[in-house]
Amino acid sequence: MHNLSDADFVFSAPAVGQAQLLLAALATRFGYDPDQRAAYNTKYRNPVLSYLSAERLQIIYANVGLDAVAAEIARLKGMGII
């Protein structure tokens, strides 16, 4: 049973890696410095991944591009989440 529940790792693990790169590339647009690890992780990266998921960000990036990913993050900023 657990094997089936974890069967998406071939998609989710690479998605996290790509999402990390996308978030780092966009961080300065939203006032975060990736070198300031504590603030970057707790106030930007973790909330974004919690609300949007790495898989969602990867799909948006693949279909529409980096500006669309930025628009999704901007929505979170507008709601005061980041």
C-alpha cells in the first residue's frame, strides 16, 4: 500500500529541484536574498511551496514560463503570505 502512496517520487523529486531554482531566480523580485538562508527559507521558499507546491510551479513554468510563476508568487504576496 505504501509503495503506491509514494509512487510519484519520480515526478515530485525532480520538481522540487526545479522549483528551488525557480524560487531562487525570482527571490529578489519579492525582496528576498537567497544568501540569507533563514529569512529566505522561512518567509519565502517554505510558504510558497506550502501554498503552490513544487509540482504546480514546475507545470506552470513548463507551460507558460517564468513570468507566470512570478505571477503566482505575486498572488501570495498580495495576500500577505510572503
